[in-house]
Amino acid sequence: MPARPVTAADLPRPLPPLVLLVGDEELLVDRAVGAVTAAATAADASVVVTERAGGQLDGPELHELLGPSLFGESRVVVVRAAQDVRAAAVAVLQPYLREPAEGTVVVLQHAGAAKGKGLLDAARKAKPLEIGCARATRPDERAEFVRAEIRTAGGRITPDALAALLDAVGSDLRELAMVANQLVSDSGGDVTVEVVRAFHRGRAEVTGFAVSDLAVVGRSGPALEALRHALAIGVPHVVIADALADGVRSVARVWAAGRGSEYELAKRLGMPPWKVKRAGSQGRGWTEPGLRQALGVVATLNADVKGAAVDPGFALETAVQRLAAARAVR
């Protein structure tokens, strides 16, 4: 069965010093990181959260991030794509996995495949809290994922509505999650096939997708108007945040993939061709530093709308403005 998204309420208190995320399903990884961040923030509002990609780490930075803190502050250090950590950095990282510094929580995300298996084995020997983040590759796994999303949002979905939803949206878990939450909000809880069809005819005036589409191309004014309208008609904060994250990550993936037809890139990236085409168009004008900054914005927003921020609506507005600033980075 597919891995279930983790929330802060699912985590032990206090947090263990090492959390291992195994798998590379972006939505599940993002939610797990957001859950750890929210739990750490609930325990200490001044916690310092740092994220790095494994391939970017070197020994001196690892010592700085993971060594004893001069000021004794609480820290969460997230290492994504740990399978890409270079050999020299692995030698520095392993002792900190066995014995993290006091007050530091290390979150290590590994794809779970053969690449970098030595680091994965070393992390497991440290007896971490392990959270599965594997991709849902089978239709029945995606169906169960949607049912769980609907239940978590407080709704119910009929079998024919579930089939219609999966047929309309496809296999992308992030998009399935956004649509599932939106449908529960639209329907009041009972998601029927009629509700699904009405949604895809454009019944909802403003969705998280509309906010995201405007924000990722730098149109912050219209994006803020769409955001306020979406919140006014009851679109959940988390749905809009997920839509923004999906938009930024899609643009970043297609931008980094280089040239190729939408069908070639779709096959390589595991995305629908229409989504590749849209992200390619939205990616014009972005730079690599800007995209890195934007990815940090949506990662912070993920935690903000799940409890880290006092006002999630304000956090969303701030994120839209920060995305526009990131797009202007040269």
C-alpha cells in the first residue's frame, strides 16, 4: 500500500534526533518535512530550520550545520536527495547521524534505491524514525491515497466519483491531493460524480491553481486578488499552498530538464505532457538562483499553513510577494 502522508500530530514528542525519509515522492517528502518543522516549531518557536540538497553539501558546511551550536539554539537540518551526497561529505555526515549534536534534529531524505546505499544503511543503523515516502505507482495505491485525503479533509467520496477523479487528474499525487481537498470544500463533504464533473467544468470561480498560475509568472497583483477571492469563498489554506508548491516545483523541474519536446520531457520527468508544456511556458524569465529562492519560499509556506504561522492567510500573501521577488532575481 502507498505511504500515508505524515502530520505533526503523528510524530513522537520530543522529536527524535534523526528522521529518515525513504522515497522520492515529492508531496510525501514535503509533508513529512513540513510535519517535522511544525512539530519542532511547536516545541521551540525560535528553532532554526535549514534545508540543503545532498549534491551541494561539502565537509566544512556540514560541520557548521551539524556541529554543536555556540548559542544553544534548537535546529532542524534537512538534507534532501541524500543519495547524491559526495563521498567526502558522507565521511563527515555519518558521525553526526550516529550522534547528532544536542538540540539538533537531522532529517535525511533518501530515494531508497541503490545509489548512495551506504549512507542509507548507515542512517538505518542509527535507529532513526523512518517515514516512507515512496511513489504510488499502481492505480489502487492512488485510489487509496485519494480516499485517505478525502477522509482527512472530513469528506466522503463515492466509487464512481473516485474513478472520475482519477481519470480526470491522472497520477500526480500533489495534484490529486489539491483536487481532493478542493472537492471536499466545494461539496460540503459528500463528493459525488456530479461534484467532480462540475469542478472540471470550471464551477469553482477561483482555485489554488489560479493563484499559482498567476504567482509563478510574477503577476503578484492579480495573484493576490485571486488569493483573497479564493480565501473568501472558502478554499483551504493548505490547498492554495500545495498549488503554489506544485507550480514552482513543476517550473523548476522542466526548467532544469533542458531542451526536448513536451512528450520527451513528460516521459523523462514522469509528468503529463500538458503540464510540461504549461510549466515550460511559465518558466520563461526564471533564473536558477531565482528558482532556488522560490523553492525555499514554498517550503517555508508548507510549514506556515500547517501551524507554524499565526496567520496562514498572511503567510500566503507574503509567499506570493516573495515569489514575485524571486522571479526578478538575476
